[in-house]
Amino acid sequence: MEIGVDSFVAILPDPATGKPPSPTDRMVDLLREVQVADQVGLDIFGIGEHHRAEFLDSAPAVILAAAAARTSRIRLTSAVTVLSAVDPVRTFQEFATLDLISGGRAELVVGRGSFGEAFPLFGFDPRNYDALFAEKLDLLLKLRDGTRIEWSGQFRPPLRGEGVYPRPQQARLPIWTGVGGTPQSFVRAGTLGLPLMIAIIGGTFERFRPLVDLYREAGAHAGHDPASLKVGVHAMGFVGDTDEAARNAFFPGWAHLTGTVGRERGWSPPSRAQFDHMAGPEGAFLIGEPVTVARKILSASAALGGLSRITFQMSTASLETVAMQRSIELLGNEVAPIVRYAAG
């Protein structure tokens, strides 16, 4: 099982002072976090895409290129690219370039996005939310497989054999589909034979098993090799020296961001009791000391019929960079070996 970290490059107030870091300092810290992940042997580091004041990840390919120049082995991916609101040609070019800079370590996770800011920002109608994604995914997959293609669609001018360059170092740039909880999204990923990345930010892992089964059934029905139907999970996660220390470190940032988004969406204010339940044995937060977290990863894999990848969304922790790096070190040096040994 591959283990890694996803970051939204959140810029949060320090719990002690109430003041956020400067954007420049936060970006320096983020790049150091990627270096630490590389040094401790983690498999993957992902950068999300948002267009909000709370996050600095509106240009993930740029951040990943900077990370590529500072690392040697870790794979670098988006988490996720909001494909519905971008030009697939430009996206392919950016990640092909990243692949060359990184020596063949680039990947893409593409999705429709859980926030709506990108649609008006780039001139798209959110009522075409799913149609935009389906069409642009079709184009992106064709671009991966051919330099000069003939293609036409509803939302973008046609391609009539123009060359799309550069080509990546990898023969086939890995493209995962990021999904939430919509059955149609799981079926689409399975039908296309694309690896699946599930964002599980609440509830339990078990409740996603019927959707994962649906994905695998759709893939089998379409004739894809079951071995190619990889399943990954993106979940809230943080590793500390004790369960209590990890929870106390993660809660303030999680409450701040969840409260901000929740007010926009009419949710009830987040509570510590709600958080502790999610971080407990039945919840989907991977938060605790190394053995606790390793056991929970293995439990999640069993619940979902086997996982190929799991990534920790750590960037909602309101911590100084030294503490964040410590969490990444614990994930790579203590959690990952337990999981890899148990998984064979």
C-alpha cells in the first residue's frame, strides 16, 4: 500500500497568537514538508486546488514543480485538479512538464471539485457541473494517449490534429479520478478503468464499501483487469507521540476551517465531541499515535476490500512547521513500516 500526504496549503491562525503566517513563510514551510516526506520514504505528496483565501494551492502544478526540484523519489500529484473549470490541454501540458522536471514522478487526480469558486472565476456555468467534467476527462484521456488528436465537444473549441507538447517522460501519465459519494462517479471511474481516489472526510470507512463494490463491478463489466482498478483513500490524518497530543494538535485548525465552510453551507458549528468521535475507533479520521493510526489504516483497507493508496490531509492542523514535520516523520518512519509489513 502506498502512503502519503495531501496538502491544501492552508493558511491558518496560530492557536497561541491568533495570527496566521505570511503566505511566503507558509509556502517555504510547505516545501520543507515535501522534502521531509521524501526523506522518510513516503510514496506520494499531493497538492489540492482551491480558489479561496484560506488556501494557497490555486496553482498546484507550480508548487509541485518547486517540490520536484527539492526531492528525488516521492511521487507528486494533484489532489485534486478541478478539471471541470480548466482547459485539459493546458493541464496536460503542465503535468507533462512536471513529469519531465521530476524525472517521471508526476500524477494527476482529477475531479469535479467540492467548492464552486472556480466556475465563475474561469467563466463556466456551475449548472454544467457534471457535463463539463465528463467532456474534459474524455479529452484529457485522449491527450494522454496521442500527440495529435481529432476531437470536438460542447465546451471547448475542437482539436484538428494540432500537436500537444511536451510529452511526459512516463509512457502513460497516471490519471486517477477523485470522487466523493456520488454513485455515478464511481461507475464512471470503473467503466473507464481509472484508479479511484475517495475523499472520506467524515462518517465511517464502511459506508463507502457499496460504492467501491459498484466501482469494481462497473470495471469488470467494462472488461478491465481487476488489478488495474486501484482504490485509494484521502482522509483527515495526523500522527503525534500520543493519541491525545495528535488530537489536540489537529482540532483547532480543523474546527476553524470546518466552521468557516459550515457557516457558508448552513451546517451546525463543529464541536470537540464530534471531532473526538471521528478520531475514535469508529470514525474516519486517521489521528493518533503511530500504532493507533497504523491499525486504523489496516481496518480501513479491510473495510473497503483492499486499498492501493492512502493519503493524509494534514494541512488543517494549526501547527508550527517543526511539529508538522514531526508528524510526517512519524508517518514515514513508524506508521508506514507497520502497515507495509501487515499488508505483505
